[in-house]
Amino acid sequence: MDSTTPAQPDFQSHHASHDREIESLAAFDKVVSAHGTLAHYRVQAVDLTGRTDALMSADPEGAVFLGCPMAPEAAARVAAAGALVFPPIPGLPFEPYRAHVYSPVELYASLDEGYDATPDARAYEWFQRTKADGDVFASMLRAIHDDAVSDAVDELLAGSRVVGVMGGHAMARGTSAYAGAARLGRELARAGFTVATGGGPGAMEAANLGAYAAPFDDGMLEDALLLLAEVASFTPSIADWARSAFEVRDRWPGGGASVGIPTWFYGHEPPNAFAAHIAKYFANATREDGLLARSNAGVVFLPGAAGTVQEVFDNATPNYYESRGEPTPMVLVDRAHWTEKLPAWPLLTSLAGGRTMESKIALVDRIEEAPEALKRLGG
């Protein structure tokens, strides 16, 4: 090898497992202090501008630095010594190499200036501006971002029993359906499940709200529902809708954690503020498949339209083929909706007939029946 050619990471013998990822300055300092080397570590979106001395002295052979700000001399040294350096990309409204999922506070920063000033809105505007221009650089950035988010959510949910709650974004605050979805989320969280939703408004927000309410007495949720009903929908003002959610969070801090997995593909679906952890994607297909795949303890399908119907069969397909192992429970709520208005249930039962998944599907009339059905199916 030419002496000027940096050594490449050895992917055969040095797999970048999670225990070799450095995702914070504290973790960086711990590794350098304990081992004196960064060899074959992956350093992800950590600001290293104050760690020039460590970078100039530690062995970086085979390391990869993803979007880590550092002094020019430090970047030159680690690259010459055998590391790969992917520098930060200026001017983006998001971090493509991010190490962690989002939080509501992060996505709604600057909400006081209006929704258009928030990182969520700016990322959506960038996506709309670049998604159709054919620029391979922009599409690469979206793919890197989404893969980083997938890695982060996998780390977050490791070992969790996750129940997905699917339903339409049009379900308004102040309705009995919204209240029912919130109580469902609360009951699932109290039963020890991690509630995961599509992360948007409507039924998704309600289920995340319920999980947030789980540590409080029952009266807290009733009071929160009344407060939220004053701004029933995210239209015409996303800012007013989001602010009312943060008012609930401020009044009852320290709520229970849940997960939202939304997308910028649907700009009309802003993220809700009750999911403590938000894994937001540019690619809706990646988001849909990932949400369902991570719902390892089952999925509850509330009444919805095209998106929810799609999710029913996106979930049914791996259950049918058992491509992810043993089928997981599927509970459809509202018999009239799923047998008459949008008759997905007859097709689902036909698919399931004679297969293992037949014992893993259920149709219930009322949302209050869903937790027991989930338990009966083995969730």
C-alpha cells in the first residue's frame, strides 16, 4: 500500500457493533481514557472541536468519524493515520449522521416564532424543495439520515415489548374516539408495553397522549382531554395545535415515554408532542415497514382510511409468510368499519385461514376490548 493512502476499515474482522459506537462526548472521553485508542470505533455526530489533543495522539486506524466537527489539523491527522472522516455538511436543517432519535422539544424549537421557524418545518421545506430535482447528493443525504434514525430507534427499543397503535390522522380532539384511543394508550403503557404510533395527529397523538398520562392518576387524562379539545385539529394552525400539547406537558411534566415514527413525506401530518421519542423519516416506505416490524408484541388497528388499510396488510404479509418469525397479534377495532365501510376483515380472515396467523387475529367492537384481545392472542 502506498504510504500516503489511508488504511481502510476492515469490515470483515471489525464489525461496527453497537458497543463500538461513540455517540456522545462523555463516551468519547471514556474510550480515550480507558483504552488510549479510537481504532475501529464509529464516532457519530459528536462535536470534537475541543478534543484536538486526543485526536492528535490516539490511534484512529480503521475508525470512522460521521459528521463530527473537529479542528482542521485534527481531521487531517486522523485521516492520514487511517480513519475515514465524513465531515459535517453545512446549511442543512437536519443532521444526517444523527446518533439519537428526535424529541418533541427538538423538532418544535422556535415554535414561539411560528411553525415555519421550527426544525420540523424547515426539514419538510428542504425535502419538498429537493425530492424531485434528481440531485443524487440530496437523495444520499436523505438515505443516510433515515438509516441513522433506524439505527437509533433499534438501540432505543432493544428488549422492549412494543405494541403499535395505528389509526387515522383525522380523528379530532374532543371526540369520544380520541378519548378512547388515549385510554387505550394509557392501559397498554400501564401493562408494561411500549406504545408506538405513526407519530402524527389524530389517533396517533391520542395513543401517545395516553402513554404520557400513564404515571398520573386517572383524572389527569380527563383534564388533559378537555384542555386539548380547545384546539381540536392541526388545521388551520399547526402552531396552535402544537402549543396546546406543550401546555399539557408543562402542566403535567414527567409523563410516560412512548415512541412516534412519523414522516416528512406527509407534510400535512406534523409530529405530535406526546411521544417522548420521535423517529422521523424522509422515506415513508422505510418508516411504515420499520414501525410495523418493531411492533413485536402486536398491533391495534383503529378505524382509519387508506393509510391504515395499507398498514393492516403491510402487517399481514410477514405474518402470512412468517418472514419475521412467529406471527404477531393483530387486533382490528370497530366491526362495522372493518366489515362494512372498509371491509378489510373478510380478506384478512381469508388470508389467515389454515395458517399459523389465524390464531393471531381478532376483531372487536369497542376500543375498550382491545387490550384483552391483545392479551388473549399472546401480545
